[in-house]
Amino acid sequence: MRLIKKRWPITSILYVMFFFVVVMPIVLVALLSLRAYTNILLTNITSRTMQTLEQVSYSIDQEKSRYIRTVAAIASDNNVISLATSFHRSTESKDLFNYSFQLENQLKSYLHDMPDVVSAMFVYRDGGAYFFEGTHFHNIDTRINENYLKATSLYRKTLQNQGRVQLFGSEENVLIESNDKYILSAAIAPPYERSFSDVEMIYFVIQAKMFENLAESTSNQNGSYIILDGSGNIMLDTSKDKNQSIEKQAIEQAQNKKTGNFKTMAYGEQMFVTFLTMERADWKIIYITPYDQMTSEVRQIYKFIMNVSAAGLVIFLIVSFFLVRSIVGPIKSLIYQMNRVKSGSFHVDLELSGPLEIYSLGKTFQNMTVRIQELIIERQEQERLKNRAEIDALQSQINPHFLVNTLNAIKIMAMLSKATNLVEMTDSLIKLLSSTFHRGGSYIQLYDELQSLEKYVHIMKVRYGDRFKVEYDLDESVTDTYILKLLLQPILENAIIHGFYGKEAMGIVKISCKKQRDQLIITITDNGKGMKQPTMEALLQTKKVESLCGIGIANVNDRIRLNYGEPYGLEIDSELGVGTEVIVVLPLLPNNPDQPATTRVLIDEKPV
């Protein structure tokens, strides 16, 4: 059972179309605009944040370089190292006091303009330490047991990098008991021989003002800074409520790339993280800020766009309702009139209205009904003429039979009179006419066509005498090919009658049949008087009845093209006083196209 496809009414189609063509694009444009604006805003914010981070990184880098230069200068000062070593080796109180006094003066000369340095500690190889408190007052207790210090990883790391200043953040300053999160430590192992120096490492405690100032700059904001050293250790974290997951993700991202940004979730809200690597160091600065705070302006614009879009859609729906009515009404009226025409009534009473296209459709329908009535009348007249033509065709079939019977009677009379030439000519004419009139179908084998052509040549020789002869060059593989009837006789007749007219020399016609790829090429060449180019062109265009069968050369060319297509047909090449060559190009047809495929198979399989 065939299912009936459900058809939608035009009103539903229009409303669905309006939804997909108007409503959805408006919503998509609003969303895409919001997304584009958000991307632009984030790009601008990221750019500004990067500029801020670059400024901060420059300041931090300057301070860091100052710390490193000062610590390195102290560690490379032979006098300082010598005084610290002498202090350690002395046993007298007076000498200890003098060396301590001189060492403090030396250190003060380096640290007088560095209030950030809280203390300095000289740790000796064989135990013991010299402790120096900074020149400015600090409320931080930085006295550390040297044995505890030697057991830390920062001590081992410093000894492994002898002669290089190492900076450590609060994460590694495990021995300093302080609530101040802006504490740094710097350490260096002086590169001196044991014979000259007993100092194994100098350890500095620094209250980093640069970090404190950075934290104060973000105290009134929701954002926070994280500073990492080259190993990924936290040097500074200004967040009020530390979230280890954010720090972990930020550190992982910062270690993989030099600069960039990403979004992450924390405390049920999105956070936007931006990070940057310092130019002259391997430290990284990470800035974390709430994503909603960054996009608050975008949300306001989004609400405005959605409100305007909703108002526009309401207005559009009202207008579209009246628009649909103006279209559907005339269409329904047109459908009603079409159903009347379907029932057989061609009287159309249609009120033309609606838009231009609907009006034109109704007008065209009216004209169509008038034209249908005219075509019905024309069809009736054609049927009447067709019936008359069929009667005439039946009547015309009587004439060929009468002609053949009459020729047979003449042949018998010629035989009784012993007129041999008349008998042969009459017999050839009867066979030629029989092949023309009595064989069913439009196709004949090439061999049979050439046999009929021989009969025609015999008649023409009786008529004109031995003034011409016909030579054949046949490819045996193509003699069974089927061609249209009476293709060659008009061409041969044209060569004999017109080509040899007024010519005293023997006329020669050469007929060549050969296979060329998938085509049958038949060439008819004569040594007649030839013709000019205008005559050749007229020969293929003028449909004169010039042959025995009533078919001219132009008709032959038209028959070939109508049956096989434009690639096939006649080609004429002639030279005045030399002769004419006509090339017939046909397809190779191994079977009779007039017979069904099953019939052809039975014929082919018939035993010989």
C-alpha cells in the first residue's frame, strides 16, 4: 500500500519559513554579535593586562637585579670574606669585637640604600655562623639555627650553584617564622678556597617592597598575582583566599608556554588567567581575575540586544500575519477554480487580487484555460486529418502492387516474344521495385542493398549503354551490417545522370565499403565532370525528387542525421573537370534495429 505524503498548508510553510529565515537569523546575529563583542573585549582586556604585566615584570626585574648585584658584590668582596673568616677564627673577645665592628660597617656600606634587606647570615663550613641585622628596623625574627639551615633544600641548591645568587620565595623559606608573605631570601656560596675563607654560604632575608606594593595595587580589586621562579616555585601569591586548584592550573600553563591566557572554574565561577615570562629572567607573572567581572559590560549589552530583538520580532509577527492572509486568500480562490477546471468546466470566474506574483498567476491561469480550449479544437481537427491520411495511405498501397503485377505481365509478353533484353530489364526493375515496396522495416543489410544497386546499374546500362562501369571494393566484415534502405541509389544515380552527362570518356564509379573504428565508411567516387562549391552546398540543401525511389541526396543526408544524429551523414568533395567523391558515414549496426532484441537472438541462433 502506497503511503500518502502529508502536505503542509501554505500558512504553516510561511510561518516556518519566517521562523528559519527571520527569527533564527536575528537570534543568531544577536548571539554572534555578542560573541564577537566578547572576543573583542577579552582581546582588549588581555592586551591591557599584558601591558600591565610587562610594566610589573620590568619593575620586579629591576628590583631582582638590584638584589642579585648587591648580594654578588658582598660575596665577591675579599675584605668582607676575610673579616668574616677572621671573626670565625678569633678566640679573643677584643678581636671578635673589632672584626664584628669592621664587618658590620662593610655590610652597612652595601646595604645603606637597601631597606628591604632584613638580615644577613654568614654560615661557616665547620659550624657556627655570623648574624647581621639590617640597618632598618624590622618586626621579623630572622635568627635561624645554622644546622637547620644546612638541612634545607635551598642550602643544597645554593652549594650546587657556587658563585651564583639564588633567590627563594615563601614556599622555600620554611625556617622563617613570619606572617609577612612578602619575604624573600637570597643565598650565595662564595667561590673561595678553604685556605682563604671559612665562609660556606651567605644567607640574606629580604622584605620585598616590590611585592608589597604589587599586593597593595590589587587590594581593591578581585584579581590576584602569582609570581613563579624558574623552577615553578611560588615567589608571591597575593590572593586573599588561596585556591590550590587555580594555582596548580596556572603554574602548569605558565610552565608550558611563555605567555598566554585561559579560563578555569573556581568556587563555582569562571576565572580568567593571564601569564607572562619576564624578559631578562625566567620568572613568570600570573594574573587571575573573575571572568564575570571582565564581561559585566557584555551582559548589559546582551540584555539590550535581546530586548530590542524581542520587540522587533513581535512587530514582525504582526505584520507577517496580515502578509500571509493577503497571499493565502487569492491562492485558495485560485485552487477552487482549478478544481472546477479539473472537473471539466473551463468557464473561469476568478477575481484577480493579491501581490503582483499572485495576480500574474491568476491571469496566467485564465489565459491557460482559454489556450486549453483552443488546443482541444486543434486536437480534434488533427485527429480528423490523421484519420483521412490513414485512409489515403491504405489507398496508396494498391498502386505499387498494381505496378509490379503489370511489369510481370510485360515480362511474360517479352518472354513469349523472345525479347531477351526486355526480359532482363523488366526482371531487374521488378526486383528493384519489390525490394523497395515489399520488404518490411526501414533497414536492410549492406549486402542486400548492394544487390539492389546492381539491379539499378543493369537498368541504367540498358538505358545509357556501356558508357560507364561500377567497381566495388568491399570489406567482407561489414557486408552483414544493417543500413537504411535506399541510401546509395540516389548517390549513384546522381553520378550517372549528372556526372557523366556530356562526357565522351568511359565513366567509372568506385564504391568502397570499410570499417573505421565503430563506423561504417562508404565512399562513392566518380570521374565525372565534377561541380563547383555552390552546387555542392545546394545539393545537400535542396530536397528535389530526382531518383527512382523519389529520394534526393539532401533527403538521404537528412534521413541519416535524423536516425543517427549529427556526427553522421554525407560529405561531398568535388573538383570541376576531375570528378566527385561522396563519403557516407554510418554507425556499425550488427543487428536490425527494427526487430526486438529477443527476435534478433532467435534469428542469430537459427541453424544454417
